[in-house]
Amino acid sequence: MRTRPLKVALLGCGVVGSEVTRIMTTHADDLAARIGAPVELVGVAVRRPSKVRESIDPALITTDATALVQRGDIDVVVEVIGGIEPARTLITTAFENGASVVSANKALLAEDGAALHAAAEKYGRDLYYEAAVAGAIPLVRPLRESLAGDKVNRVLGIVNGTTNFILDKMDTSGAGYSEALDEATALGYAEADPTADVEGFDAAAKAAILAGIAFHTRVKIGDVHREGITEVTAADIASARRMGCTVKLLAICERAADGRSVTARVHPAMIPLSHPLASVREAYNAVFVEAEAAGQLMFYGPGAGGSPTASAVLGDLVAVCRNKLGEATGPGESAYTRLPVSPMGEVVTRYHISLDVADKPGVLAQVATVFAEQGVSIDTVRQQGKDGEASLVVVTHRAPDAALSGTVEALRKLDTVRGVASIMRVEGE
């Protein structure tokens, strides 16, 4: 074993960063044995230096992150500060000054991953980011390495623990969205400002990263169709139950049947209770990967939190340090296919549509005519009426999303349709 340690700098020391330092300290001997050399934490960049941080030598704390990554003797920079800037500049500066980078920054990678990969390649450095997607679940490396010889056609899963907790509580307890969100916040699953989670931004960033790796093409967060869960109601959950389904926020990345394009989307969807994703409870994540040779693979586990995310960071740290000792680099960006990302309107989906209608003869015929005119086939219809008011629930067969959206707009114009109570896609069948 080499006795001279590999030097590590940490950018950010919040929940994840603190766990990274704790594991590096408590498992120092094991990490050294696995890497082939000891690792030494030589600097920790933070915004609030006065905050007490257990197990970290105060002498390592600095507020000058730029000076830390410019030192020139750093082997690996671990970035867990998040956001676009200053993280982007700091990572690029680290490459320029001889360090490889381990990052958990999904937002940055989804927005500017291509430029970061290009910078890493230019300077001969590693860029690893297992912790950016699905916490502790090994997903990036299996896609990037284990399935490198296979053709991945679809990635489908639950990649945000906060929204899964909220929807699970709405399903199991009958709580409304606001009540479930309050519980998630009280338990620490939701941030004080939960927008990134509940509006689907977090899941969309992860979908962009997964699609890019899976399909060997460049997908940015702006390419991902995004819908959150704030409009999901207790009535939607109950309706799903009547269909033998539950509601989940899904990230879905697919290669087109003709192989000429890909799609990436995040939205709530009804899935059958028989589907394995339906049983993913609380704040857990689960992802299906469908490949030609390997078939269907499922990855399951805690998708967030300090310890799970730190586990992924440390796994990358070990890999990058091994590469450093071997004077090699791991796999970089693979975007050779250059496949375009199709808009949501071209995606073929199914819809569950709940309408408030007048309870009188001919309403169903009018509604059915609208579907026929838009070229959308109806799978099932359920109607209930009382005292001149009725509800009509229609589940469609698969059709282009644009046709389904056009159908909804046409339905709104019918005099007999008082309102569209809910619209949700149906997946997993």
C-alpha cells in the first residue's frame, strides 16, 4: 500500500457533507485498504464557519472555496453544495488544477453536464456523480458501465422520496395533499420550500441524467416534460383505487420504437397495484431499467438522506482514488447517438379523465363523439348520476399525448360538460 495519502477537498458540509466526513474518519482504515492508499481530508469549504461541526478539525474549515480548489495538490474534490453557481466554476477550476471531481449536483449535471464532461476530458480528470440520482441506489454506474454493452430501451421509476412519501400517505391514510405535505415536512422528508420536489424539478433533473446515460445522447432538464403532484387530489387517489391502481410520480425515459429519438418525462400517473412500483412506500425510490439482452432490472432503496447519499459519494470517491493510483480515468460522457428528444405531444400514453357532466340523455354519446373525432379510442367508461348532476370517468387506450390533450380541450367546450375534475395518465400496463 502506498503510504502517501491522496488529498481530498470537500465543498459543502451540510447533511450530506457531514456524513461524508464522518464516514471518511470512522472507516479510514477500510477505505485505505480498498483504495490502496490512505485518503486525507485537507480542506472543507463552507459558508458559515462559526457553525459547530463535530469530528472536523476547525483548521480545515475555510470560506474560500476557490482558493481551496486552486491549491494544486488536491487529488479529488467532493462537491455537495448544489446549485449551478458557484459549483460549476469550482468544478471546472478543480479540473484545471489537477483534481478529479465527485459530485452530487443533479441540477448542474442536468443543465450543463456536457460542458463539465468536456472539461474533465480536456484535463484528463474523472467526473463521477452516482449520488446525483436516487441516493444510495447504484444506478449511474450500472447504466454507464455494467450495461455498456447492451441496448437500454426504457428507464421507469420513482426517483423522488419526498413526493413518494406524500402520495403514499394520501393513499394509505386518505389525507389530502396539504396534510400529507405537512407530515413530510415535520418528519424532515420535505424542505421548508418543497417546490423543487413537489413541482417535479428534482425528478426532471434526474430523468435528464438517466436518459443521457441510458441512450448515449445529450438530454438537458429543459428537454424533460415536467408535471408535479400539487394538483393530485384525494379524489384522484380514490379513483385510482377503484381501478385497482395507485398514484406515483414517475420519471419515464424511453427510446422510440424506431430507435430514431428518445423521450423523457416526469408526471403523476396511475399504475396497477400489481406493478412492483406500486408497493414502493414512504420515501423510498425504485427504478426499472429495460434492456434488450439483460431484460428488466429493478433497483430499489433509500433515495435521499445524509447517510444514503454519502454512501454513494464514498463509493465514487473510492473509484476515483483507485483511478488516480493507476494513472487512469473512468468512463466519460457517451453521447455518440445524438438522438433528438421528442416533445411530449408525440409520446403515446393512456389517460384517465374524470368529467362533471349534466345527468341527461345523450351526454355519453356527445363525449364519445369527441373522442372519436380526435382519433382516441375509449377503453372503459364509468358513469354515476343524481339530481341532474353526474360524473363520467373515461379511461382511454394508448394514443399520442397531443391527441389526448386535444380531446380534453374539445370536451371543455361541450355545453353538457360542467368541468374536467381530473386528468391523469395511466402507466405500467
